Amino acid sequence: MAKLFKIYKLRLFNQALKAIISYPLRSFFCLIGISLGILSITLIIASIEGANKKALQLFSDFGPDAILIFSGSEQLRSARIRINTLTFDDMEAIRNHIIGCYETIPMIPVRNMTVAYGDKKWRTLGIGSTTEYFTSWGWRISDGNSFSEEDIEEFNNVAVIGQEIVKQVFNGDPQSAIGKTILLNNKPFYIAGVLKERGISFGSMVLDDRIIMPITTVMRELLNERKYIGAIRARFYGDLNSRIEDVVSLLRERHGLKGEMPNDFTIRTAEDAKQFLLVLQGTLVLFLGITGSISLVVGGFVMANLFMISVQERSSEIGIRRAFGAKKNHIITQILLECVIIALAGSLIGLILSFIAGKLILAYTTIPISFSYKVFWITALVATIVGVISGLYPAKRAASLNPVEALFA
Amino acid sequence: MENIPIIELKEIRKSFFIGNREIEVLKGINIKIYEKESIAIIGQSGSGKTTLMNIIGCMDRATSGTYLFKGKDITTFNDDELSSFRNESIGFVFQQFHLIPYINALDNVILPTIYSKKNIDNVKQKAISLLTELGMHDRIYNKPTQLSGGQQQRVAIARALINDPEIILADEPTGALDTKTSSEIMDILTSLNEKGKTIIIITHEQEIANRCKKIIRISDGKIV
């Protein structure tokens, strides 16, 4: 019985396939409509997956147990006004007085630092920090070495450069950079090592475009700063939220902030970084979601319309099939099969197009795109649903035709 | 068995509505058709013969009256049951051939088997031998548009035979053909009758009707 059923369905499938091939123009326009819709849907799914993947990576890069304390209030930071309010003493206090704190690292930025080597010039972000910078961020040295504790104590002009600097100044050859002396804001620095490639960017900010130096050297040689530092990275055991509360009250007390006075510092966590990325991504998803849904709906309408016309054109065929024993269900099944086969073929074309589009997006933008097998199943399901919905009305119309009238129309 | 007609129509009436006006096309038809008969139903256009054919072929329902097939009342059959009945018991041959234009001769012949519950082995082989018998062996893979009228009608006859129906129901089978081809097609139909098929031919031509053993004349919705 089951075998009989299979043969029976297969025959209808064959009929549907023959009809699809025999009406190439109709099939072609339906295919285009559906594939464009599926293209958008696939890109949405891929960009959501890409964003999630990136967010997860960012989360682990940042460290789920870490916070970043910046100088300056939220308001000043969003207005891009930089003032330094944090000190080494603040950092020591956090390390000594906050329970569960097991690591603190000071950082100070040198924005728009000039890099000069031979006739090559570049502008980058300089960061002064300690040797723990590399271990704490999980950012390994790919070539050469880090600077040492001695370098920090002795204010040595030593630098570890990011891959973007290697690309821009040393023609992409990290080995050739090691041991060279470059000018940073016109001060000579010895290159001890090269950072491993991170490959992530935040809008226009490329993470690999940076140079790390001993914080002591940066403060004295480049910034002429004696007291204040830009930011503190701290890591804790235990519940992060209650640790953050402790840090806030400690710093407020140390900075003499009373009552309603706003914080003169800003705390960021991995969660914030993730949120930031997801908000960025949200705009894209919304845009693609709307266009994707619209183009799928339009594709569906095109298909429904073309099939309505087709059913009218083929009324004689439907009459013949009915005369030779086709039941209403046979007619409905055949038309629906035609729609679903076209829709599935369209989704396959849409998938192929989206792989190409995905490659282009990855090559020319910073939008993360990630494809998985899930996309394949989701688009197949969506296409089937669109096919069935588009085909249902034409199919029912075809089946409800009076056989005599259909035959002699 | 011999005395049970294969088709028995009792007081078949059919009316259509044109606007509010009811027009009675068939006014109480009584026919008995026995197995292996060849019957011509002859009438002028407007006599109701096409409507009668549609009712005999179960493409349409009578307004009143009884239709017995081998003694069984099929007036009460629903749409699906009528479809299966047509599939198993009736082989249509039409004036305009009515082949599906986008599939080849072989696929057109196989068409009725698609909707058949019988699992016929070697459907393809059977279709090819039917086409060969009808002299179409070198046209098996041609599309209908590549065939002449006579050739198309041969394909249509092969299609009517594929499911081994009890009755071949031909509606003006030669209406679109020239005299020579007409007589060839009639030769095929009469030879089928000689091999034991029940043949019903609807026509308005006396010459065609004369080829059948029995003639039923219909005029103004009544048998005369």
C-alpha cells in the first residue's frame, strides 16, 4: 500500500515537473521572485548568526569576569570630551580593598599617534600599559617578545606593534619589523614584538591597528603626564555586579563625590560590548527583515498571479485530466507541487546568490556574516510555505472548474 | 448476465438555466446499451446529443432520472467516485482530439494510468504497443503539434484504450478530419468493436452512423 502510494505521488510529481519545464517563462519569473526573497532572508539569518558569533567572541575576548573603568563621566564620554580622573592610587585601592579582585591593569591611550619608518607614515592608537596587558586580554605575541618588567621600571622606549602596523609600515612581514627602530610621535622606539592578528573591527575601529608600550615610558616621553591614567582593567572572582557596586562606591569616596554628583568615571563590561554590537546589528536586521519580507511577499504574489493566469490558459488540460479520471485532489496536488518545486528551486538559487553576496559583504564591509546548515533548512521551509500559500488559490480554482466547461472552453 | 444492459438510462432529464429561464435540453431519455454493441447517437446540433454524451460519460449529472451501469445505480456517486468511474470504465475520444500540448504522444497515452489505482506493470510497454498497433510507432516521442489530425486522433484512441475501459465514448471523432482520414479512424473504431469493445459514437453525419450496428436518433431532447 505504501509502495503504491509512493508510485502514485511520483507520477503526479512527474506531471508537475513536465509542466514546469513546458512553461519556462512562467517558471522563470516565479523563480526570480522567490529567489530574491530567499536571498534577503538568508542574508538576515547569516548576519544574525554572524553577529551572535562575533558577540560571543567579543565576550570571551573581553573576559566575562572583567570590567573596564574609563576616566570621565558617561556624558563627557558620549560628548567625546576626554578628561583623566583615574590614578595609579585608584587602581591600587581597587586591588587592595575590593574583595575578589585578582588583577588590575592600567592603560593610557595616545590618540592619533604618528608612526614613521623610512618614508612610511601612519597614524595609530598608542596604548601604554604593563606586561599583564597581553595575558589579561588573551592577546598573544606572534613574533618577537613582549616588553619586560625592567622596561617598565627603566622607562625604556620599547614597543609591541599590531598586525595593521605591520601591514601598513612593514609590507606585511612581521619578521622584518622585529628589532627595527621606528619613530612614534617623533620619539625613537625599539620594536620588540608583533601582536597576533585579531581580525575584528568595531565600525571604523580596527583592533589590530595599535601599538602597545610600557605605561611609564608613554606617560613621561609621549604625554608628559605624572598622575592620571586613562583606564583601568580589573578582574574579579564572584558576582560581577556586586563587585561593580563596590568599585563605584570606592571610587566615589576617593574622588570626593557626594550625593547627587555624577560619577567622574565610566564602567564597561563584556555585556555592554555585546549590547553595543547587537544594537549595531539590529538596524541591519530590521532593514533586511523588512526588505526580505516584502520581496518574499511580492515573489509570492507574482507566483500566485502567474499561476492564476496559467490555470485559465490550461483549463482545457485540466478538463482532459478530469475526463480521464483525475480527482479534484489530483489537480490540486499537481498545481501545488508545481508551486512548491518552483519555490524550492528558487530558494536554492537564492541561497547560491546569498553565498556570493555574503562573500562580497565580508570583503567590503565589517558586517559579520556566517552561514550554517540551519539556513538551508529554514529557507527550504519558508519557500515551501510560500509555494503552498501562493498555489492554494489557483489550485482550488483549477480543481473547481466544471470538467465539461473546462474541456470545451 | 446477457440480458443486463451495460448502460441503462431511465427517464433522463437535463435542464439549464439561462438567466431565470429554465431550458430543458433532455426530455426523458430511455436507452439500453448492451455489451459489445456499437451504437451511433445521431442528431443535429442543438438536439441535445452532446449533453447526452456528457451524461453517459459521467462528465455531467442529469437533473433527474436514473443511470444504471451494469445494473448498478451510479446517479448517487460523488465527484471522486465519478472520477474513478471515468478512469476505469470510459475511454473518451473527442472531436478536437484534446491531447495535452506540452507532453509527447507516449505521455499522453499514459495519462489515464496516472490517476488509476490499478498498478499496471509495464505501462510504457503497453502504451507503445497500442501506438504501434495504430500505426504510430515512429511518432511515439512527438508532441501533438508535430502530428497531423489523423495522427493526433490515433494517439487519442490509444489513450482511450490504455486503462481497458468497458466503453469507448467518441464525440464526433471524425468531425475535424478529411474524408479519407475519417474513414481510417472509423475503421479503427469498428475493428475495436469487432474485438469486443462497446462503442458509442455521437455524430451528426448519417454516413458515420451507418458504420454502427445500431442507430439512436435524437431530436429536440427526445429519442425519435
